[in-house]
Amino acid sequence: MQNNSTLEKDILVSIIPATFNEKENIISLIKRIQESLKNADYDYEIIFADDSTDETEAEIRKAEKLYPEVKYFRGPGKGLSAAFISAFPKAQGNYIVCMDADLQHPPALIPKLISQLKNGSKMSIASRYVKGGSNEGLGKLWSLYGIYRRLVSLSMTYLTRILFIPIRKTTDPMTGFFAFQKDLIKNTKLEGTGFKILVEILMRTNPDKVTEVPLKFQPREHEESKAKVTQGINYFKHLGHLFWELPEAARFLKFCLVGLNGVMVNLGLLYIFVEWFKIQEIIAFTISILISILVNYFLNSRFTYCDNRSKSKRESLQRLSYYYAFAGLTMFVTLAIYHELINSLGIPYLLSGLLSIIATTILNFVLVTKIIWKLPVEI
């Protein structure tokens, strides 16, 4: 137990467990945190960010009277992410630890997470997918329930890491156990959508140094997992919200969506020119490309690179001219592939057009991003 005189002024670490109907776990969690930090050379506080509908609040209020480091904070009732976000401004520590209160996150890892921050990391994450970690807390591997939860967790993990570049800084974006320097979220607008707060913080802040420690995810000690289908739906809604709101989120995917639209324009015009107007195929394809390039430029300006829009009509025209110049280079590659597919391999002209466009999509993305819009390129 900490000294009240130092609690309000010397706190280095704010530990924030999120609670949703965890009344049986409160005292046990507090004692385990105390045990893990009994030799720590810093003071800490425990802020319970509560979103419960049972007697959990009453249990935490009792704990407040017994342990001076314990504080209660009632979330806005919009899920655990919102509870975390609302509690962050209340934290007095330089470092913030986020964890669940269901005892699946071992408090013994807290000193290791803090040690990483002291050594310069902006964020330290407890991962089930690094050497020494495990996800046995998801259920027994030989049970249908355990297999199902593992498949869901892994699929959501890989989907998130594929879509969003900042998420690739961790092997376990679905973990709820991590620590970060409080300054990381200074002046950052966090939104309490969904239940995986780590994804939100990584996407909004994109920290430059992220480290991981192995997490042996523990089985629940009371009741079954509270994971529901609705939580999965909310998670996908959260990903969708980040995708549309943050220009840098899944930029390559956005580029591909614009490119797909260009393909439809390209192939549609190609069909019209060849079938309706009887224009020779290679000429029809060239005209179709020129028109689709113009369409793609304006869509990329408004959608893919909306965070770096042209500041004047002159700049827009310059970019358009560069866009056509680089597109011209890749167009020759596309035309060469198209010609070979038709004449050497005998592939139908529509399919040849599709394959040749796909072959040069990544090259286009690199050139357009790195030179025309001058943004770091990562795919």
C-alpha cells in the first residue's frame, strides 16, 4: 500500500483496468498488481474504468476505502474503449498501462512493460504471438470453442495488420494489455468506438518506437468469455470508421479501389469503342486508358490523397501533367503486356486488358505516392 502523501505528486504509472461486470475479480486483481510492483521504485495508481451493469462499482468503491492507490471512474456507458478514453485525462502518471480486469492479463508483466518505456519506447505491448507468448486463454485447442475463438482472433489480427500500416508495428493488435507514454496521446482525438482501444491509439498516433513482451494469455477464472457476435460487428465498424476517416489508413487499398473504378471505366469504354464504333482494338485500348487516367486522378485527389490536396489550380494542373507523364510510362508497359497477351498467348482482349492493368497497379502506386503526392510508400 502506498503512502498517501506521495500518491498525489509522485505517481509515475497509472494502471487502468477496464471493467465490465467483474465484481469477483476486483480485490484479486488489486492484490496481484500490488505484488507485481512491491519492489518498484515508483509510485502508481489504479484507475478502474468501469462500464459495468452489475455490482462491480460497489466492489471497487469498497476497495477505494481499503487501498489509497485505487480510484473509481465511471465510463460513459458506450463500451470499454470509451471507458478507457474517458479515464486517460484522469491519469496522473507519465506512463499509462491498459489492461482487462478479467485476470487474463497477468499483472506480473507490468514492470516489464514499464521498463520498455523507460528505455525509450513510446509504446510497449504484451503480445501472444511473439516467442514465449501463448493464447491458451482463448480456450482449449482441441475444443470447438477454442478452435473457433483462435480462428476469429487470428483472422481479425491479420486483417487489421494487412489493412493498416501502423498496426504492423505489433504482432498482436487485438491485445488489450499494453503501456504507453502519456505524451503519446497529447492533443490526439481518440474515439470510443468498439472494444479494441490499441488499434485506435496506434492508428491515431503512429508511434515511432513500439516494443513487445511475451504474453501468456490466461484462462478466465470466473464465468465464460464475454466476447459476443455484436462485439465483432462493432470491431468491423471501428475498422470501417478508421478507413474512411483517416486518409493514411489503408491508402494502398484506397488506391486499388480507385484503380478498380478506373478498370471498369477502361474496360467499359474499350467494349463500347470496339463493339459499337468498330475502332481497332489497340487504338480503342489507348483511348480508354487516357480517359481512365483522368478519372483516376480526380478520384485519388479527393479520396486516396485527400490529406495532401493541391493548394491551387496551378498546382493541380502540374500534378495532373505529372500524373499523365508517369501514367504514360506505365501505359507503355501495360500496352506491351496487352499486346503480348493478345498476339502471343491468344487471350481474349477484355481479359488481356484486365491482366495488363493489374500488372502495373503497384508500379503506379509507388510512382504516384512517392513523387506526385510525396508521401512515404509502404504497401
